[in-house]
Amino acid sequence: MNNRVYDASNLDLRTSLLAGVSVLTLMPLAQAQPQAVDQRPVLEEIIVTAQKREQSLQDVPVAVTAIDSEAIVVNRVENVSDLSALVPSLTVRQGAGGSQIPQYSMRGIYTFGSAVGTDKGISLYIDGVYVQNAAGSLVDLADIERIEVLRGPQGTLFGRNSTGGAVSIITRNPTGEFGIRQELTGGNYNQFRSKTRIDFSQMGPLSLSLSYLYSERDGDTRNLGAGTVWDHGPASGNAYGLLRSPDRLGDKKVKGVFVAANLDLHPDFDLSYKFDHSDTDHTPTAVGTAYLATPATAGYGGVPPSSVPYTFYNASPNPLTPITNKRPKAVNNWYTTESFAKTYGHNLTAHWQLSDDLALKNILAYRKTNLYANNQLDGLGGLVVPGAGIPFVFVASNAGATEKQWSNELQLNLTANHFNLTSGIIYFQNDQETAGIPGEFNTLAGAAITGQGTATPGPFVVPANTGYFLPNVKAKSQALYVQPEIHLHDKVDLVLGYRITKDKKNGTEVVPGSVQPYEPSLGRSSPIRYKDDRSTYLVGLNYKPTQDMLAYIKYATGYISGGQLATITFAPETAKSIEGGLKTELFDRRLRSNVAVYRVKYGAIQQATLGSLTGIPSATDFGQAIVPSADATAYGIEWENTLVPVDRMLLGANVSYMRFKFDQNTIFSGFKYNGGVPGHNEFNRPKWSGNLFAQYDSPEVIGGGYLSARIDGRFISSHLMAFDTSPGNGPDAMEDPLLRRADTAPSRWLVNSRLALRDLDFKGSKIELGLWSKNLFDDKSVIQATNLGFATAVIYQDARTYGLDINVEF
């Protein structure tokens, strides 16, 4: 983290460690004996668990992409945000607010924040366990083996909140043989990463492995508001005191632990336990400003936004955030302070093979997340009241959250001559507290920081929100699912799936209070009550004319759970999808080509808005409500190809085209009114995305080692990032071309590369040296935009990084 005091001896130690390992690596090369290098004449089989049982990727009638260890390494996949465009139709962005929330877009589904009691349409699983929390889920896991991304509604096997698809992370199992792997990385922005993995020899029935991750780096953007001190003590009851704005934005320090243990208690029964823990200290990503309304904005009609921020911006003497849609070297985020996210999980999985045809699996899990962050949500730090010099904050957020969940899933898998059956029973409970910390405003909207609402009159005292406590919800879900696969013919299977889910949510929502004019919460609240039963189903037909070809067609449904917010009960968001696919392996397994075509009808798409814009009087005082924005249709094609053109060469080309359209007759009336003439735009749903990669593994070059060179290019087409391009409100409001430009992400390529000398043999150990670069051409584009009316706050693509990997395994 940039605000720590560096000890020169620690830096010297780190440098010496890297240099020492390099010297030890290079010394034995002349004496090492030649060793044959594995070639790649055919594509390796990929095993996935997309249908809750192990199957070859090519036998699964699901559009699924498996990210193997090779792609994880070269693309520096450390958490789900690094998956953007690696998977056809999937883009992942970091949400605003410093809450470590990933925002997904896939097949027309776009996920947003983490309002209390709300859910998302692309679900995250870790080792078969659904992860409910959105806040803090951009965590680095210490030992990922594979990532599977399932596209399209997965409502039967994966249940609610998977209308767009599911991301499944599979961690590594112990080998039962003694081995150590040490990975070291150094790079620009003071990057240092160390991962140590130890596999212990099997001791009786016990196999055990331990992994420890330490990673740190400086942020890529300077903070022009660095050093500003904010006193949170009076408001928070001294839970938080004096907090300093950091020198850089995007700093990150991670400590992670992963434990995996297997107990082979009986030839037909084994028990697996996994524990993961991630402790992240970070400074929120830099927030810039790409648009600021001026007095001339009134010419675009409707009720114009306030031009007061423009006046303050031009009158404030501090170094200010530049108004730009390209990542600058520095912004002023003076309200932003250092933050943390802590998460851990326990997973106990029992597998019982009752017979050759029948197996039971039980997954019992518990997870917990804690988060705290302060963030300059508008990017406009450094503003003061003209003539008075008093700090003024237009929009800033204080994010705090605690989530605890536990779940139990009992699965049954039956394999018979004429059918396969997968079924299960699930119980899930999630306890959530969110929206800041007690005693403070979750959002500062127009706040002169002069001690208002506190007993202290100082100019940098954060205002107190008297009586405010955290909104909370306890959500319970129970489900029963069954999915038989019936063999109608040796080449034809019929798949039927059904799931019934019972959802229940109870909690308390708190009136957030407002700062301008000052109006504290005073403990005012509203109950949250929701209960619903929902069925989802699947009907599919698979045709396998040859061993290397599978054609399928299916109809599937899914839903995102409904709930209650701002006194408004909102209905579930639904999806009805028809999909056809063809999976092939051709030319003696040198070409793998999988294509999927789909059409999805979405109903009552959930979207957050201000309570005051719902048109419902009881919701007016609440800061956030969920409304059905519109129905919509999405259709598209996804095509994945992997080719071995010659020995030692691997090529890949994946492409996705998606067309999304709102049903104009169903658009929420408030959005129609505020959108004016431009209307309610489709947003955060790029039409085109894709990935190209090439890898070459040379013959042996020295010491039994070989060169491995790989380059990956990821493409995302231009798309809007906000639904309203008119600065004013009302039916007569017109589009501002400057606002549209600020709210548009340009088409872009992101290129990652790696050149490695692998499998160097030294006294039975394998050594690898790798040079890598991420965002090789330093793309500076905007990737996330928040339209605030008077301004567009943006997050930029991370800057180019590069470094050296030194990995030793023995």
C-alpha cells in the first residue's frame, strides 16, 4: 500500500531474493541432461462439472467455457474481474463505490450493486457453493485450478439468480504426494507476489495441501487530494477515527490462505474439506469525471441539472480531476480513504459411491465477508465553497457490509442403461447488513463538511446521521431439483429438468437521511417482507451422430428472486430461453469448434433507481428502490475454436455477437419521463466481444527446458454505459452529444502476453522463468460510467503492467 513507510532493508531483501533465485536457476543449465518436451499433436480432453457431475466438455449440452491453468497464468486471472472477454459474451467491470463489487454482463443480463435483499442474474460458485454476497466478491483466491463459465439460464441445476449464467471456480485438490511449488513475481508499480503451495505425503487416509498467498502493488493513478484527513470519530461513535486520503488510488495488498484436505475413509466413501481466506487492504480504484454540466446544458430542454458543481469546479483552487474520457495520470479523490475486504469460507464435501451406478454427495458450507470503504463517487474531489474555502462534497459514499451465509446441498447421481439422473435438495440462508456504518450517511449528497450534525465544529468532520443503523435482511431459500437424461436411442437423448424454489426474506430497511438540506435518519425504518414459490424447468434434445460431434437444442427458464425495497415489493425477473448448439472435434482432434445460438425473453428486468423517482409517495424518502425497468429480448451467437495447426502450436478464436432490445411498451414510466426524447437506452451490453490467442512451445532449448510463448487479445465493441443520455429530466429533454460521448465505452483490444522458459530440470526440480505483460498497449479507455445528472463519474481501464515470474516446483 502506498501509504506505508518502506524499510530499505525489506526492499533489499526482496531484491536479493529474486536475484538469488535467478542465479540458482541459471547456474545448472550447462550440466542439465537433455529431456524430451511433451508435444501437442491433439487437443487434450477437458473435464467439467457443468451438470453437477464430471463429464467431457464436448459431451455437455451447455454453452460452457473452461479457463484452464495455462490461460489463468498468461492472463493473470486472479479474480473474476480478469475474465472480461476471455469468455464469449461475458464482460466484467468493477463497480463504483469501492465496494469490490463485480458487475457482469452476459447474454443481455447486466448485474448492478448490492442493495439490501437484492440478487444478481449471474451467479458465482466456489467449489459448488453459491456465493450470495456481491460486495467484496472481487477477492483473490490462493489456489485456483479451473474456472467454468456457463452461459444462459441455469435455473434447474444452479437455481435462482442464474438467468444470464453462472461462474464456477474450482480450487485445487491435494495430490497425496509430497511436493512444493513456489511462485514469485515482481513487476512495475512495485508489484510483488508470492504464492507457496505444499502438498504433503498421504498419511493413512489423509491427503493435505496448504497454500499461502501474499501480493501487493501500488495503484496506477496519483491522488491529487492525498493527505486530506477526515474525522469519522464523532459520527461513528469512534468506531473509525482520523482517516487520511492516500497518495495513490488502486493500491492493493492481499494475504490469502487455502487449505485442502481429503480423507479416503473407505474405497467407496471420501470426505473433502477446503478453507479459503482472503484479507485485502486496498485503496478504491480512481474515479474520474468525463462530463460536467454547464449553464449551457439548459439548452437541451427539460428540467436542467444543477450547474452549481460547474461553478464550484471553476472557483476551487485545489488541483482538480481533469474532465476526460481517457485515463489521466492523476485525479482528485480526496474523500477516498484506505479500505478493506475480508472474506473466508469453509467447505465440507462428502462423497459416497453406493454402487457402480449410484452416488451421493453432500456439500455443507459457510462463508463470511466484511467490508469497509469510503469513496469519492463523483470523482470531483478538492471542491470548496467559493469564497469560504469550506470543503464541499457533491456525491461520496461510505460503504460497509457484513454478510454471513451457510448452505447444505444433498445431491444424487444415478447412471443406468437407459437414463442418467441428477437430483438434489438445497437449503440456503444469508444474513446481510449493508449500506455504510452506523451513525454516518451512506451517501453524502451536497455536504459542506463543517461539523454539521456533530458536536465538533471543525471543517473536516464527517457529518453524523443521528439514529442511523444498517439495513439488514435474512434471506432463506429451499429448493428441490431433478434432471433426468433419457437415452431414447444410442445417438439421441432427451433431457428434462425441473426445480421448485421457496424464497423468504425478512429484514429492516432504514430511511437513509439526507445531508442537503440536513435531515438525519433518526432511526426511521420500514420492514422488509417477501415470500414466493417459483418453478423453473428445462426440456432438451441431444443428438450425437459420431463420437466427435454433439448437436443439442433446449428450452430453459430461470429467474432472479424478487423482494421488497423502499416499501415497494418487486417481482422476480424472469428468463425464457431457447438455445441450439453444435460441438465438434475434427481432423483427428486437432480442431475443437463449438457454437451456440440463442434467443432469450426477459421479463420485468430489475433496476435500481431513486425512491423519489418511483412515483410512489411511501418510497420518496428512500435512497434506492428496485423497479421493473422493462421486458426485453436478447439473441445472439457464440463461437469458440481451438486449433493445433502443427505440432507445438496452439491457436484459439472465440467470438460473440449479441443483440439486446427493450420492449418500448413495457418501459417503466419514470424512466420514460426522465429519459426525454432519447428514451431509455440499452446499456452495458456490448454487441461484439471475442478473444484470439496463439501459443507456441518450442523443442528443448537448454537444460531440459523449452520456450513457451503466448499472446492473448481480447476485444469488446463500443457500447453505452448509462441508459439516459439527456442531462435534463422530463419529456422534452434532449440528448447532449457530449454526455453520450462520456457515457460510451469505445471499441478496444486488450492484449496480454507471456514468454517463458519452462520445465528447466535441476536435481529433480522444475524451474520456470516468465516475462509477461498485461494490457500491453496501455489502453486508457473508460470501462464504467455512473450518470449523476450534473456529471458522469467514470472508472478507467487498469494501466499496463509487466513483470517477471520465477516458479520452482519439486
